[in-house]
Amino acid sequence: MSKRKFSYAKYVFLTLFLTCPFSLFANFDFNANCLRAYQNIFELKLTTAKALIANEKKINPNNSIIPLLENYIDYFHLLTTESKADFDKLKENKSKRLDQVEGDDRNSPYYLYAQAEINLQWALIRGRYGEYFTAAREIKKANGLLQDNVKKFPGFHLNAKGLGVINAFLGNLPDGMLKSTLATFGIRGNLQTGMNMLDNLAENLPKSTYEPFYEEVIFYYVFVLNDIAHSPSAYQKTMKYTGRIADSSLLKAYLKASVCAKTGHNAEAIQILLNRPSGNYYEPFPYLDLLLGKAMLNKLDYSATTYFNLFLLHNKGVNYIKDANLHLAWSSLLKGDTGAYSAFITKVKTAGYTYQEKDKQALNEANSPVPDVPLLKARLLFDGGYYSKGLEILSGKKESDYTVRRDRAEYYYRLGRINDELGKDGVALSNYQLAIDAGRMLKYYFAANSALQMGKIYERQKNYSKAKASFNTAIQMKNHEYESSIETQAKAGLNRIK
């Protein structure tokens, strides 16, 4: 299918469709100008979008689509900059935007929808900075508004977007403050229900007159597939559904590269990031340099340090600073520069914050013993999808080379993971069990994640009794790295095999 580009005629048609069914409600006017602003937002051309919105304010100052579009801009600005200072300033915009929307026409399908979107966007941002109670209230509010809108306007397809995200997010939320707070509000979700809703939209929006909202649906769907569900079909579906999005979209490049980097398609991630759209029209997105640096290091290309340094130079936010310095430390260690390694490890401990899981883990790694170089190489090659190369490095090692229990547990874990991906289930299961035996009482994630991966193998083999036992083993292990994430995935596995 050809890349989606809007001609003037198509804008007119879409404007007629989006406004005529609700022509009595002119103050929710998703007109051609607003559609252009919306499209630019989802290409991360936020400056252009702001100019279009400013023009709309002059022409139609009471258009209550304006505060919704402005909220999108704040949302993506905060996602790309990771700026806590901007977050603290911009979150004050929420109440005045809701006031404008709440004062408008209650008979428009956008009346409840816009309020729900504003609440949901702020909830997703707040969760990144630990404001869990407020985020929980906003999710509850958004969920209620969308449920009410479904009853009033069952044919308004956009309701399913927010409800799909909420279901998926809540259905696979790790134990913690946010989950417990939502539970007190009586809000629960179902991951598969949410994924089904988003998949249905991804398939059918292009065939409908709601097609302009396709990119937003795909943005959330890829997030759910890749980061929430850890779906084995994340790569295939992302490539399929982003195919019809214009290559001028920086958001498309981000989505594709993120999924490629996480699913072992490392060379493809590098090409996407090197060839991503650029220019003054686009919102600065330093995280993409960090992502490129990681992809380069995953193939043991030490020019990766250029991109880590670019990230640290241009980053104005608080997240991923520890993570970047950890990767610089690893680069130094792999090059044999132990002095530089120690200096960067000190920066991991002293610079940056721990709002994000990656930064928390970076700090854990900095407080752990110096990594064994062959194990580190195998780890990086595995992350890049270079499984045979990783196995080649470990083939020169044996158990007796590792007298420290941590290293022995990791040695078996790495062998398990690599053989798992190479389709050697029997070898993988054997090594996972050895990793569990060596690392069960340690604070590291090797044993618990080995049990989780064993469960997934047995599930694929339809050996559900052993899958259940393995998932339960993963859940029963406590006080280790990634505990919430591993436990959540193990519980999801148990739900699948019920």
C-alpha cells in the first residue's frame, strides 16, 4: 500500500466526514487545519504543529479540539526530552484544558473522549516520575469517561484506542504502588482484551473514515506489543502496521528501531537509526542516539561511544544518564581500559536519577563486581541477535573457569538464552536448570529469568504441567533484579495455560 499522504481534496473529504455527523457541535471541530496539526504531531514535527494550532486559535478560538492537540504536544515533548523540569511546569496545563473541554457541547462524541485522552496522557507521563496515586486517579477517570462514551456513541471507533491501552496496561502491570493504588479504586484490566481491541483498530481503521487516527493507534499498539506484552509477534506486527506510515515520520523510525533492537534485529535497527529523518522541523530526540549506541555495542563496535556521548551532550532530561554511563563503562572494559571503566562506573553511581528501570538496573550493575569480559561479550551479542557468535565466545569457556557463584550462574544463563534462541530446547533447558541451581539464592536475575524462560519453552511444547511448575518457580524467587517484571511475565504465562 502506498505511503499515506493527504492531498487537499482528501483533507476536505475527511473534514466533511469528521464534522458533518456532528455539524451541530461546531466547537469540537476536527477540521483540515487541526488534522494537519495532528499529523505533524505524530511525525514529531511539533514546531509545525504549534504554528498550525496558533492559526486555528486565531480563526476558531473556541474550538475545543485545540486543548486536546496542545496536550498531545506536551505529551510528546516530555517523551522525547525526558525533562522533569518541563514535566513539573507543563502538568499545570491539564486543568485549564479540561475546563475548556468540559464547558463545551456534551452531545459531541469528542466531549468525553477529549477529557479521557487528556487524563490518560498525563497518567502515562506521571508513571515515569513516580506520581502513582495521581496517575491511578487519572486512569480511573479516563476509563470511566471512555466507558460512558461507548454507551453514548457506540459507533465512535476511537473509544477503543484508549480502552485498549488501559486494558493492556492494567492487565500486565507489575506488582507495586501503581497496581495497588488502582486496585483500591477497583480498576483492573485484561492484557489480551486490550491487545485484541488495538489489533482490531490497526486492521480496520485504514478501511474506515477514521483513518487519520491510524498512526496514533499504531504508536500505542507497538508500545503494548513491545514493552507491555513482550509479544513474540512484536517485530512482525510492527513492520506490518508501520508500513503504511510515511517515512517522513520520526515517530515511525523510533517505533521500528525500538522493536528491532529488542527483538534481535540489530542490523536493521542500526540502519533505521542512521537513516532516520532529521532537520529543524523535528523535535530533538536524544534517546535515539543512546539506542543507536547500544545497537552498535551489541555487535561489539566500539564506535558506539560516539553515540553515547552524543546522548549525554544533548540530553536535557533526567532519564537514562546512568544507563548511558554504564554502556560507556562496558565499552572501556571491552577495550581493556580498566581506568576509564572505573571512572564511568563512578559516574553511574553519582550522576543521573533512578526513575526508569534501566537506570535502576545500571546502578545495580555498578554496585556489582566487574563483569567477566567473555560473559559481557556474550550478553551483548545475544541482545543484538548474534547468537552463533555469542555461542562461539562461550564455547571456549567451561564451568571450572567460574569459581564465583554469580559468574557461574550467568555462564549457564547465557548458554541457556543463546541455545533457546537457536532452537536447541533440550540444551537450553539443561543450562537454565544449572543457572537456577547456581543462582537461586543470589540477588541477580539469572535464576528467576531462567525459570521464566523454561516455562515459555514448556508452554511452546504444550507440556503445561512443567510450564506451570517453572512459572511458579520464577514467581517464588524473591529479592532479585527485575523481580516485578519477571513475576508479571510468569503470572501472564500461568494465565495463558489455564
